[in-house]
Amino acid sequence: MLKKCRTKLSKTRMHCINNDSIIIYDMLAFTKTKRLFRYDKVICQHREKMVIWNQQSIEVKGRIYQTGGAVANSTEYLKMTSVLNENLMMFRSLKDMYNARDAHGFISYADSYLIAVGSWHNDSAAKAEIYDIKTNCWHHLPQMNEGTCAPGLIVVGE
């Protein structure tokens, strides 16, 4: 049996998104909650039900952000950025990324920015961009020398 962690955690939740549900793990209370969510009309304007693969998500200051992905059984890759309203259990559209991405690296920086790097498909594999949470704007970062897919990212020296 697991003992409760006595280490002070800087983040107390983890999450896992799968199609139309999210599981949120509370690491302090040792609980997990599974809830259904939906996308707002802007995201679903041309689809009744959209199944997305290889999107990425991260929690920053208690809010869950999601980017990119591939529409299942297609070659359509997404530029979308959204944030989960946990009261309504709905992802709300934010400013799209410049580049369509799936299976990309995704990390937060200084609790104010989101960084997206690489992609499964070649068009965006060497590109990186940064999102300013406060201004809802994406900005280009310098292009990488080589493309990458699903990179593990870490912030050094924040």
C-alpha cells in the first residue's frame, strides 16, 4: 500500500485526456476523478464529433491547456489551442498556433507561457513557438536545425 507523500509538491494535480474524457489525479488527496468534457462551437464548427489523437496538454496555474493533434483517420493536423473551463467541462478556443502540430513537445515557462516544439509530420517538425497566456498570442521561436517528434522538454535556469 502506498503511503502519503510527505514531500512538498509544487504542483498537486496530474491529468490524462482521452477523446471526450479527462481524468484528474489529486496527488495530495490520493484521488482521481473522471469527467466528460466537450469542445466549444468554434472548435467543432465543421464537425459534429471530433476525435483527436496526439494532442498535448499541460496544467498552468490550475488551468488545463491543450494544443494541436490529428483528426482521427485523416491527414488533418490541428493548430488549435484551448483551455478547459472545469465548471462547464468545456474546452474554450484560444488563439491558434502558427503551425499545425501533433505528437509535439509542450511545456510551460514561468507560469506565463506555453512552448510548442516539433511535430509528427514534417511541416512543423523543426519549428517552435511560444504562447503568452496573458495576451492570448503566439510568437515564433528560432527554427531548430533538425526536426523532432514528441520531444521531452525541460526548462533549465528559469
